[in-house]
Amino acid sequence: MIRIGQLLLVVSAVLLWVASRMVWVSATSFDGLGQPKTVTLTGASWSNALLPLAVLLLAAAVAGLAVRGWGLRAVAVLVAVVTLLLGYLGVSLIVTPDVGPRAAELAQFPVATLVASDRHYVGAGLTIGAAACALVAAVLLMRSAATGRQATAKYAAPAVRRSAARNEEAEPGVSERGMWDALDEGVDPTDRRTDTEGR
């Protein structure tokens, strides 16, 4: 489950990188002296947070290899916060009534010379898609952190496994590895007598 979450984080980072390279807004200005001038603004220009957030998601994917428990929960919460930011960046382009003034500011020409502006939705859609992937990844990381303690039980020390094999009440519950560990110690794993027998 955690591997799927990490893969989704990588996919989200790639989507953000692609979105940052695409045109989000184009603006045309005309000062009355020369020809109209059209400036295109990429996602990285329109929102300079796209690439840093992509790097952050990649770092979260790598952190999933090293942290467990509460550390993994913290990573999941951080990714969830990033999804909110990404959702805002993508949706804001779609719902903003007029992108012209901001486009003129970013393109560095007076708003008075702005004659037309146009928004392109593909980059914003990819950003929203990246947010959705990251949100699913955050849920998977949180679930992995919650079940991590049970999953690490198979890596218990041999002494712990031998004790479990000796104390198991029913033979079908004894694991094969536990039986072999008990035999290595010269203990019969099928012997159900308690330590207090004969006292």
C-alpha cells in the first residue's frame, strides 16, 4: 500500500512539472504606437509555487522509504496540506472572473494597454489531477502508518518468535518459522505442557 502511495506522489510531481511548462494565460497589449504584443504565461510564471510543491511531493515519496509510525503520519498530513494548495492553484485560474490584471502585472506592461486576455485550462486541470493523486497518496500513507505495527511483527527477534511458538494454545496457530526456531533451540513446539507443570 505504501508503494502505491509513493508511486502516486511521483505521478503528482510529474503532472505538476508538466503543468508548470504549459501555457496558463495569454495577454495582449496595445499602446497605440506599434503592433499589438501578446505575452504567454506558463504555469511556473503564473504560480511560482508549482515546482517547489513538485519537489516537496518527490521528497515525501522518498521519505516514505525511511520513516514509519508517527513520522509517516506527519508526511501524510504534509501531503494533505499540499493537496489543498494545489487544488487552490488549479481552481483559482478557472473561477477568477478576470485574469487580465494579474496577467498584465506578470507580463510587466500597464493594465491600461491590455486589450485581451485568455486562459488555458489544461495546465490547471493537470494541477487539479496532481492534487487528487496526492490526496489518495496521503490516505494510503496514513493507512500504512496505522497498520505498520502489525506489518512489522514478521520481523520480530527469533527469541520473540520462539516464545510465541511455545505459548501458542493451538497448534494451527504456530507459524512455520516459529516452529523451526523452536527446533533450533531444542524445544518441541508441539509440546503443550506449561512451565509450571510438575511444581
